[in-house]
Amino acid sequence: MKLHDYAVMQIPLYLIVDPRERTVTLFSEPDHDRYHTRTDRKFGDGIGIPEPFGFTLDLAVLVPYKD
């Protein structure tokens, strides 16, 4: 599973954009084989991207899949 593998490789941030569900999930703070922090937001909101990047990603510009 990618989530597990990325945590093991110490990838600092893992962002999943789901245009069908209109959601964004950010995993951060990897430690051994899992991420300690999970943040979920809906399209239209903003999501804080922590350091080493340190900015807010505006999710209002994302376009969902058409039903």
C-alpha cells in the first residue's frame, strides 16, 4: 500500500485529491510505517501545507468530475 510505503520512506507529505468525492486528504508527520497526522478537506476549502513548504493550498480552484 502506498501510504505505508511512503511513510516508511519518510516522505514528509502525501496529498490525495479525489475529484469524484470532491475531497483532499493530506497525510503528514511520517514515523516508521505510518503517518501521525491526517487532514481532510472538501473542494472549496483551503488546506494548510506544513513545512518544508508552508503555505495554504486553495481548494476552490479544483474541478470535480462530472456526474
